[in-house]
Amino acid sequence: MMGKAQRLFISTAFQDLEWTKSFVSELRKGGFDVWLDEEAPSMAESLFEEFQTALRSSEFFIFVVGSKDILTPNMAFELGVALGTGKPVIGIVPKDLADKDLPSPIKVREHLIMESPQETAREVAEALTKTG
């Protein structure tokens, strides 16, 4: 791999956590530097500091949108940060979620259909190559 790994901030709903962990593993195999809050230290102050650093230093934001909790309050905040800083956003949405039900900031940007973690990681890598 050439140069510095692209830093990705992953935001996910709890119901998709197991899928997201597999997805993150696939992204890391592809050479991406990935931040997922579920892997951060549990001490509140450390987590908050690491969270702020991850928000600032990430080059891309990826939102794994759930079919039940389309955007949790934390995800909505993280989406606001991504949009406010002008960083690229990619949504990953369930197959059964209609476009009309997507939050506008995800609907009007590139979003991918959630497939297997391996397939979705490949599609994200392709999208980031075009974006970055």
C-alpha cells in the first residue's frame, strides 16, 4: 500500500453492530484506518477524547443506516459533524429500506445497499477511490 491509509469514521445503529464489525474487519484488510466507537476505551473521558479526535481526523464518514433505527441520535449528531466539516459521506442502507425513508442527507449523497460485509467493503473501497 502506498502512502497513508485513509481514515474512515464508521457510525452504526446497535442492531447492525455484528455486521458492522465484520465490515470494519474487511475494510482494515483492505488497508483502511477505521474508527468504530464500539472498539474505543470504555472510560468516559478517554472515549470522549478519542471520539473527538476521530471526528476531526477522519477523511470519510460512513453511516450504516438501520432499518429500525434509521438514524439514532448519535448518528444524527455524527452526520451533522460530517456535513458541517464538508467531509464525504457514504450511507450503507438495508435492501428493504425505501429511498423515501432515508434521511435527506443520506438520500442525496452516494449510498450503497448493504450486502455481505465483504461485498460492501469492496464497494466502499471503489467509491472512495472515485471520491478521494
